[in-house]
Amino acid sequence: MTDEHPTIEQGPPHGARAPVPLWLLYEDEVEAWRAAQAPATAQWLEEQGFKGEKHRTVLVPDATGVLALAVGGLGKRLGGLSLWHAAGFAERLPARRFRAAQAWSAAEATQLCLGFAYGGYRFDRYRAPRPERIATLEPPPNADSQHVARTIEALRLARDLINTPAADLGPAELAAAARRLAERHGASCREWVGEELLAANFPAIHAVGRASAAAPRLIELQWAPANAHERPRITLVGKGVCFDSGGLDLKPSAGMALMKKDMGGAAVALGLAHMLMSAGIGARLRVLVPAVENAVSGNAYRPGDVLATRKGLTVEVGNTDAEGRLVLCDALALADAEGADLIIDFATLTGAARVALGPELPALFGSHDALTAEVARVAAEEHDPLWPMPLWMGYDDELGSKIADLNNVAASSLAGAIFGALFLKRFVSRTPEWLHVDLYGWNPKERPGRGVGAEAQGLRGVFRYLVQRYGAERP
């Protein structure tokens, strides 16, 4: 978890040259700003046809041809300044150190720093070494550089995990990442592996993962602040399906192509745990990650099988490709039985959520409408959207089975995201508040500062909500 691509500078890495002033302008500011500049600068901007288009940049030289200042476009003034306004500048400006030329509020300055750092991310584990030409931003004095550093490190951790192919990130490697995180923060970490899952009563996790050569496991991380016995408990649960073939209900090749990202929920949970421990959240923290590969072999679980679960409910397997809810149900039952103030699970659970909301809006379900509304409000302020969805109990009976307590899929082909959430809810009965985030974990299109690849959705928004709710030593 080292910062290999720093984009928030504490000193001048590009020699002794002074940082270049950088003006960032909305479209409605350009005309007035240009009129206030020296005639040569105003004429240069006029010749370039700069109108403040989002992520458009113009470099302005002095009389000797040396770069004097840069101007970047923020586009239309909509919804306040966010990291996404700045993310594209890291790769569109030259590899120089820049400084903000105008005053920004503390929140805006922090968002600018986050954007530059986010845009500087590269996943280059499998590429030959090559020099990166990334612009860097000198943090304004009022920016929360500590928050930026831990946020970017958490995002990099999660994105690296999601981007790594399953051949190099199976259940054991995911567990190793959790152990490294625990060691860094003085947390405890344990695992139940292979047949230990059966002995410890996690039969559904074992059933889903037993067909793989990589043994299934349940990973548990625990951390507590000072006066831990007086603090409430947060439990994060992350779906850790390191690769999903679909099982015997085999996915087509197109559907399997991105299944290295099916552990995106676990990646977000671990990244969020890093942020919470780094900030000194005012609560006891527990993280549970059921880590498996949903593979095919002679001992794979089958459609029509009836599985036992930790909670005592039996589940008829209607589809082996609805495996995420099966591994989550055992982890949720453990979290629920041992006491928590709040349980939050993160999972790349359903394609239906993507049909409803697309890849950029994770679906948010919860035990109370007021809870999901508040989390969504805080997440929107962090420019990390979560979209409240109805946990419609009128559909619950469609998870029925004639031979078991419930089925892992509904007979209906509609409302798949709701059915997934309703299934999980069956395993949370004691905990007063529960949230379920059904996320995509991936950016499918090329955008400035946001290349195709992993996205740690919900991490920043949920962090901000938890800090506001429980407090933190270093918020």
C-alpha cells in the first residue's frame, strides 16, 4: 500500500522550477477572467477558442516561450466542484508541478487535490516500466491533505485488488491483503479455510467454493479504538468471489470476461476499513469477507441442491450463478448473531441493478427508509452517489421453495436487485440497522482521469457518513 504514483506534492519533484499557476474556470467565468488579463494573454485565449469546456486545457507562454500559466475548464456550473472536475487534468497538463491560482474553499481545495491524485492512478503491474508524465498539484494551504492521502491510498488499494486478474488474486491472496491491512493498523485477522468452514458452521460458503483448487475461506478483521467496550460496533461485509464462472449454470464467455471484479465488494470493504482505522473512527470495527472462486468440477454444487446455512435456514439452489448471496448469507448471519450497531454489506450482486441504474449508480437498500435517505444524502455531498432502492416486502414470498426454507432466486425475471436484497435480509434479524450496497465496481468507458477499469464505488460516501455518525479522532 505504498504511494507509487504521488500526485499531491509536498516538495518540488521537477527540479527547482516554481509551480505553474493554474486557473480553473467554469464556462460562465471565462469572459470576465479573460478581460482582466494582459492583452497578450487575452488574445492567446481568444485564438485558442477556450470557452471553459470541462477538462479542456490551454497553456499560456510568456514572451520567451516559457510556460507562464495554465487554464483549465470546469464546464457548466452544476452541483458544486468535485474531484471529477479535476481528475482529467493530471494527464492533460504537462508533467509539471502546478498551484491553484485562485482561492478555493477548504472543501473545494480538498476535492481538487483528490481529483489530481485520482487521475494519476495507473495499474501497471503487468506492463514494462515506462516513465509516467503526470501533472501534480501543490495542495492549497486549506486543503485537508491528510484526508486526501488516506482516501487515495484506500482507493488505490481497492482498485488494485479489483484490477488484478484472478490468477494472481484468489481467495488466499485476498486474505493476504487483509492480513497486511490488519498488521498495519494493529488489528486482528483470522481465517476459516476449507474444511474448517464446515466445522465452524459456514456451510454455504464452503458449498460455493469447494469446486475450486483454491480453498474457500472466511476472513475476519477486527479493530477497536480506545475505550472499546463503550463503543458501538460497525460490521462491514464484502463479497469476495475472486472469479465467477457461474458454476454449473455456466456464464457465456462475454459474461465471464470481467468476473475478476466479482470481489469488488470485498475490495471496497477493505479500502473503507483502511480509511476508518486511519481516521480513528469512534466505533469498534469488524470486517468479514467470504472469499471463494465459483468454479466447475465434479464436486461443484448443483442447481436443485439444498444447502444448509449458518442461520439454520435451508436454501434450494435455483441458479448456481446467484452465488454471491449464498456466501454473504453465512457472513451476515455471523455478524447479526454476535451483535452490531450497524451492518453494511458491499457486493457486485446483480446485473439487474445495472439494468435499473447503469454502471455509475450503486443501488442502496436498507432496513429503514430514513437510514438509506441519509446515507444517500451524505454520499451525494461527497460526489460518490448511492441510489436508494425499495426493499419491497411484497415480493418476499417469491423467494419461496417447495422443499426448502427459501430459494436463492425468484421465479420472476423482474426486480432482480430487490430479490437479491430480500434474500440477504432474511439473514439479518437482530441488528437494528443494515445497509446493502449493490455496486458494479468498474468504469466501462474511457473518461478524463477515469480510465476503463476498477472503481471503488461507495467507499468515500459511506466513510463520510460513518464519520459523521460515530465521530473520529482524525476526521
